[in-house]
Amino acid sequence: MIGYAHDTHQREFQVCTHVRRDDDADFCQIFTGVGIEYKIACFDCSSHYDERTDQFFEVSETEFNRIAENIENPFQWERAIGNPEILITDDLIFNRQEIPFDGLGVRNRIIQVCGDKSSSSVLVVVEDRLYSRLDFTSIRFVEIAQGSIQSILEITDNTISQISGMDFTKEVSLQYDSKAGLIVVANTYGEFAYVLTTSGELKLSTSRGKYQIKHSVFPLFLFEHNSVYYLIHGSDWNRLDISNIETGDIITARQVSDSFDYFHGKLLLSPNHTWLVSDGWVWAPVGMVTYWTLDRWFQDPGTPESRDVVYSLAGREEWGMGLCWYSDTKLLVVGYGTLDSIYHGVSLVDLENNQFHGWFPGPTGEISYHLESDLLISMESDSFSLWKLSTGTRRFHRENIRPLLLHQDCIYFTEDDQLFRFSLKVSPT
């Protein structure tokens, strides 16, 4: 579980006099800078905290917890000030392994890397300049599996005509399943998505339209259900569908009203294929993480628009802040707080009962969790960090690299256009 291993000391439990007299007052957290400890204040006292220290009184731990128990969920606090303490040791050391592409003629630029849904292999999309920087550039899909590297698909002129909506000079989203021989590719903030076989056959193409797409990651998720492969995909700004990849049939046909105000974003399907999460937003704009069960959606195509069966975390000013699975029912969410009081950190939420199970400050960006080592990787555009989840401590940090993903036991990243990986399976020192 998530934890925070700050040195123990005698803690004081303080609340302002207005909160103590009125449990219905608007609450604010005031972080003391010691661990993740905080005082509880009304909005007025929090706005004039330095001038009103005499308005705070020490109470028993029992009374403090009674006042805080209804607002301990970080997605319910209205405001927070001050800064929690980030725990840093940076005491882990890893040996990186370079992954050479000798013999494939691949050079210049690695576009994207994704993990294979069926095995420990990864798929790398590279730009291959065949002769010189002035000559024709091709796109090649390269699989790295069990120590071997092979080119499995080259985007030819024929393929380019079928996926004409792709622009490989812009950010690319990618999914891969070697068991099915399927590749899902789209521009992350583009209009079109495609499903290709590793032999270059186009199996499915879809569009989500153009409305506000520059603000939303293309919602896509490839999965297998009862031996049939499906793609969950955006088909309009406020609409998701499930398509049978073999037949092309949309199995969630329905009418979605324009009054349904939700822009779907990045999708996550739980490891046991029970919960589907969408990291989207509503107008204001306000970020909103929503989730529902996949089985219910198979039974009722209108499930994503049903307020009775779709749950959400409270609104936040940002979206796309980072999500990953801790278990089949628990989600790790980047950010602590709501609206204008968002702190860098990670929170643990149980989707079955919508309950908060703790947090610690520090992590930002995209995240993934490695269960065997209990390490959380947080990735930004040019750096990544490793955090011990059970203690909330940063154990490793590396800058001036481009982190790509954590898959199985390895972290993949690029540096100076070369691909490297760290293995978390080898015990770090």
C-alpha cells in the first residue's frame, strides 16, 4: 500500500477557532512543511494565516480526526496552502543497457516505444533515413523480444495511402499485441486512428472529429474479450465506442446528445478488464477522471453517458496528469487536491468504493507502478524518478533523457537518439 515514512516526532493537532466552533465551515489545509502534517483552518484564517496565529488552538488527535474525517479525501478539500515535505534519498544505482539496431539500417530518430500486451517484448517506431538526410524517409516498426531485434513492419507507399491521416512528425500514440499481430497507431492529439496487422493490412480506421482535439489525448484501448479483439476509441468529442476489429462492427451503437458535456481522454483498462477509466474534462474547463465497468457497457451501450453507473473524482483544473493501476481495483492518480490547490504527488483511490487510501508528495508527469520492486516511476519530458510507494521516498532521479515507458521489468528511455533500458529485476544497489 501507499505510505509516507517521515521521521516520527511529537505532532501538534491544530485547528482555527472558527472551525472548532463550526464543523460546517469551509475547510482549508495549511501544510506545516514537516512531513505531510497540516493544520485545519477556515478560508478567512487561511487567507491571513501569518496575522492570525493566535486564532489556532491545539486539540486532541481524536477531535482533529473527527473534524477532518469527512474531508480527508484530497479530492474534497476546497483549498490548501503551504508545502508538504518531499522525502528524497536518491540512493539507488542502476546499470543501463544500450539497445543497438545493428543490421536493420535504422538511424536518426526514435518516434515512440510501447509494451507488447501479450509478452515482455516492446515495439519501437523509428524514422529510418535510408541514404542521407535529403533522401526518402521511411517509418519502421521494430520488435525487441528476448534479446533479439527484428523489423516487423515498414510503412510502404501503399500503407501510407491507407493511413493518410497520420503525421509521424507529431506526437504518436501506439499499442501493440504480438499474439494478435495487431498495431494501433494514432497521433496523440490527432483526428484519426488505425489498426494495422504486422503484415501491413489495414483492419480498422476511425475518426473522432476535429472539435477541441488539441486539448484531449486520443482515447484508445486495444483489448481481448472472449477470444475476440476489440478497440475502444473516441468517435466524437463526447463519445466512446467499442468496435470489433475483425468485422469492423461498432457494438455500442446509440445516440449521444450534444448536451452530454464530457471530453474523453486517455483510457486505462484494469488488469482484469473490469474497470475502464477515462481521464477527460468538462467545460469551464475542469479536468474529470471518470470510470465505469466494462461488463455493464457490453450490456448497455449508453453506459458512458449514464450518471447512475459512471463515477468520477472531483474536478481539477488540469487533466492528463498521470494515472496507472496499482491493482485490479485501485488506481494511482498524480496530483493531490482540487481546482487551484493541486500539489505534486500521487494518491491511491479504490474504484470499488470510491475511497481514498493515502498519498505522498513529489511525483509528477506520467506514472507506472512496478509491483515486484514496489517502485513507482514518474516520467516527464526530459527526466524520470523512482519512488518507493510504501514509504513515499524518491530513491532515484535522472535528467537530460527522454523516458518512454515501464514495461514488465524494464524502463526504456532515449539519450542522444540511442535507446537504453534499466532492468528493475536486477536488484539495484
